[in-house]
Amino acid sequence: MRQRILQGRHLLLAALVLTAPAAVKAQTTSNYGTPGLIETPSAEMYPDGTLAFTSGMLDRTLRATMTFQMLPWVHGSFRYAVIEGFDGQIGDRFDRSFDLHFLLREESRTAPALALGLRDFGGTGIYASEYLAATKTFRERLKLSGGIGWGRMAGRGSFSNPLGGLSDRFKTRPDASAGGISTTGQLDFGNWFRGDAALFGGVSWAWNDQLTLLAEYSPDLYSQERDRIGFEAASPFNFGARYRFENGTQLTASYMYGTTFGLSYSYFIDPRQSVAPGGQGAAAPPLLPAGRVALASWNLPDDPAAPARRQQVLAQKLQQEGLRLVYLETDGDSLRIGVENSRYGQAAQAIGRTARVLANTQPAQVQGFDIALMAGGVPLSSVRIARNDLYELEHDLDGAWRSFARAEVSDSISLVKGGFTRDAYPHFSYRFGPYLQASFFDPDAPFRYEIGAQLGLDYTLSPGLSLSAGLRQPAAGNLDDSQRRSNSVIQRVRSDWGLYAQQSDLRIEHLTAEYIWRPGENLYARATLGYLETMYGGLSGEILWFPANSRLALGAELNYVRQRDFDVLFGFQDYATATGHVSAYYDLPGEYHAQVDAGRYLAGDYGATLTLDREFANGFKVGAFFTLTTVSFDDFGEGSFDKGIRLEIPVSWLTGRPSRDRLAQVIRPVLRDGGARLNVRNRLYGVTREARAQQLVKGWGRFMR
């Protein structure tokens, strides 16, 4: 049941580029990577759930932006900008920033849409600005947008802040650098909507479905670029043309500020729409007539070898479906079975395949199937399926959902009574293939990478008890070229990552003994000993309370670890620490999931991490997190506190074939030592969640597929 998260085997961003773009309605995307004209924002939104990737260029500036439509009324953006020569003799400026954009009201027949936005609210403040924008559409092809802006958008034609009538504090805008924002990236909410204001506006006209003409008035004076790289904003008027390709991508060419040309390209992804819709995997086995199953040779009542033969046939047919039989027990007219899923990203599909195989192999007197999903011999949950329901609902248009209404999901602690099959354990498995490890936003190089070969070995001695090893051999890349040394004033628990790349060759990524068990109903426990991850080894223990039908799960973890040598082999350094967290996990209504972890981090700091994910039914996940601890913003250093964005894409979303592999990437503006947590494998919530009712119902549409 353990899903494989492939952090190095594939490059996530490359995979995104290879996907089919989503169809996005006619609104244009600005050079900043958000809905707008050329540089000014509009009050429009992307379709809910859309991921937009934009690369925009002008003069000596490159901006790369990822925007996610988190809700129908709010989208957020992460931007990475390269400004050549901005820092003088030091060199180029590599700037990271975040945006938020809120829809206040939708457009109606008589009134425009209204939106409120924050640009660069969590970066160094180079692009820091706030705005109130309005957009109105006329006859579907003509759109007028305009508004009022503060900060960087209050350059040309500025006037006294209208909000000054509410409070004198709005009349002046503090210098961002005075509070350390310009160098550390603190949230500058004390500056929002303060200081002078200016108006902006523009028009877009769709010549046809592909070509749209743009014109705007932008008050941005590019003051910092003027002073540092000599950029001149001679005119406030920008003109451009956007071309929409058949696949939905957009290319915009523009003449900007009377002095320079600009170019931007936008690419859109709909996480709900798989690249290969409909799937390309093998069809589910058809249900055989009950009479034919009863007459099968392994079901003959007078044959003493029939039970052994039946189990052998069952195991073979399950193996053909990518399922491993590990537990089997008959109780009257019911059969209890435990299977391990190595193929299907949706646990409901594994249950459906198991139920069909059982219906095609078991004697007529068996009328109920208790199907338990297992991980290393540990039962995760049990789903009771009535045999007659399979036949009754097979051709029902709503059969999948009706089958879920009739199924019973429960905790499976009572399942295990000694019915493990003879060949289930010990069990050996391995994985071998390439990996790619990427590092983003090193101030000396925006992108570093390493490619090589990796080998994973797993040996399950008995239910719950396993030995595991992971090896990597780098082959090429520039990850070890970094010459930047950590300047951290706290314990260096993560910021020395470059030394691990430089001083290692063949690496033991992990080497562990692990035991997972069920101490009681709704409870799971884990103990792991060994080299836990690339940088730390020691002992990790965890307990999780997670009822089968609950949205809420609670866990606690305690670790004692020592920092490993930079060669990532068998040695340790002097630093040792105890770390641990209490965690709460909650499935919010809809497609959202929240997690809070509070406790002690690797550097000895105390605090909490808040994570919010949007997870689509197919497993595509987009999320963000931030951590605040007792480490001050100044001691933390660049970035002020740990924060980032994470993406997970099921391989099946890309290929259309069943797979448990996922492409994963965490995008951090900067990796420092504050708020750093141990990366132990197989945390219990990740192991168990897919088998609980809240996750099963999301994927139950694949029960009959």
C-alpha cells in the first residue's frame, strides 16, 4: 500500500511541459504571470484549479511565474525573477516573490468584476504593490480593465492616498529596507495600501478566437531598474498582441514604456484532466456466471485438494491484477482476505479488482467478502462487499456509487487471527532505475541538478517487520559545484547540503529496520532504526490514531538522531538531538486537506508547521506550507522563515496506465536551518490514509474499472 514518491527519478517540471495544456477561456495573462493585460492586472480569474506557468521577458529582466487558482475566488502565485546587473559588482539579482489575488464580486450584466490583489507580499519587495482592479466585458470581445494601485504601481501620476481619510497611517509608506524586508523577505503587511496611489487601466479586443490586441496605461516608473541598470520608462503606454494557440497556450508580444520590447509565454494545466483520459490499463476481469464458478475444478465439494487448489488459483489471478495475496481466512459464509496493492493509485480500484477475482473463484456458499488492504502485513482497513451486489450492479450506470453505499468500511484490527498464507513472508522486492535530484534558487545558480542510478531493496521478514536499503550513484550534474558556504548563526542542520553533494559518491540514502503494528483499534504504531535519511540516522518512533470513517487523525512522533558524515556512508558527526512533533490531519470538505505539526525541530527550535493542500480526485496535489519557530527572522537569515510550495503528480495522470508512482517536487525559496524537520520514511498517515473511508470515496469511481 505504500505509494512511491519519486523525488529524483523524474523531473517534475519537465513532466509538466510534456503534458497537454488545459483550455483556458479568453482572458489574457500579464508579464507577471497573472490575469491582466501586459503589466497591469485585471479582475479576472482562471478556471478553478488551473495551474498557469508563464515566462515573461523585457530588456534585462526574466520572470518565471507559477499561478494556481486555489479557489474560484482566489489565486496565488510564486515568481522567480532574474534581473541582470541589478546588484552592481555583485552581479545579477535572483528575486523570489509571492502574490495573492482575491475576487470581491463577479461580473454581472451591468457591473464589472472587482478584485483585490497583493503583488510581492512575501518576497524582497522589488515588485511590492497592492491594487483594486475592475474589469467589464462588452459584447464578448471588448474588455476594459482599470483600477488604483499602491507601492510600485503608484509611480507616474501619483496622488495622495484616498485611504488617508480613514487613518493618517495610510498617508505614508515606510521604507521596506528599514525593516529588513528587502534582504530577508519578511511579510510586509505593515506597508499594504499605504503611501501615494495611482490609476492604471487598459483595453483588450479579441480580433478573433486566436488574436487579441492589447493597450494599457501603466504608472510603473521602474525606479529601481532605472537607478541600477539604466532602464528607462519613457512612456506610460504599452501595446501588445496575444496569440492563443490551438492547444490553449498563449504568446504575447509587446512594445513597452516607449523603449523596449517584451515577450511572454503562458502554459496552462487542468489537474482534473489527465493527459491520457479514459485510461490505457487492462480492463477489469468480467464477472463469470455463478453456475460456471461453482463447477470449476477447484470448487468441487468432494475433492480434498480443492481448498489448496482454490487458494493457488486465487493467488495467481490476483497476481495478474497486480495484487499480492497475504492473508486468507473463511468464517462461515464470509471470506476474509488481505492483499497488498502494487499497481493501482486508487485503493478503490484495488478493492474492486479483488472483489471480482473472489467472485470468479470462490464457491457459491461464500456470499460476503471482507477485503483488507495491507502494508507490509499490517491491515489498514477492511471493506465488506456483498457478492450479490457485484452481479446486481455490474451494468448499473450508477453501480460504482451504489456499491459504495452498500459497502461497509471499518477498522480491520479484528481481521488478523493467524490466517497469513504460507508463502506471504518473508518477502523480497527491489527497485532499480535512474534518478534526478534538483535544487532550485541557489543564489549562485537558479537551478542545480544531479542524475544517476538508484537501487532500492526491501525485505519483509514477517508481518510489519522489514529491512530496507536505498543506494544512489551519481553520474552527472552540477549539484556538487556549489561553492556557497552556510552563514547560519544557528546549528547547521540543512544549510550544509552542498557539502553532502561535494563529499559523497556512492551514497547510502537509507538503511533501516522498521516495525509497524496495530496496538489497538484505530491505532497504528511505527519504530524505525538506522540511517533514516541522507543527513541523519538514529531511532524514530510514531503513533497514530485514525478511525476508518474519520476526517480527523492525530499523531505523535519522537526521534533521537545524529548527523551523518558528508560522505553519506556509515560515519556520524558530533551533532545529536532529540526532535519530535504532535500532528493533526484533517480532510476538509471538497478537495482540501490541512495538516498542523507542532514540536521541536532539528536545530533545537520549537514551533509549528501549517500545510494546506488541494488534492484532486485523481491524486494530483498542489499545496503550500510555512513554519514559524523560536528562531527569529534575523537569525533565520535570508527568507526569514521556512515556506514553500509542493506538487505531486500521479504517473498515471501522465500515462493513463495504473501506477502507484508519483512525481514530487518541493519548491522552497531558500533552504535554511530554522524549522527543519527529519525526513523519515513511511510516516504512518501517508501509509494509512489511502485506505480510509474519506479517500476511498474520492476514488470509488474506479471500483468497477
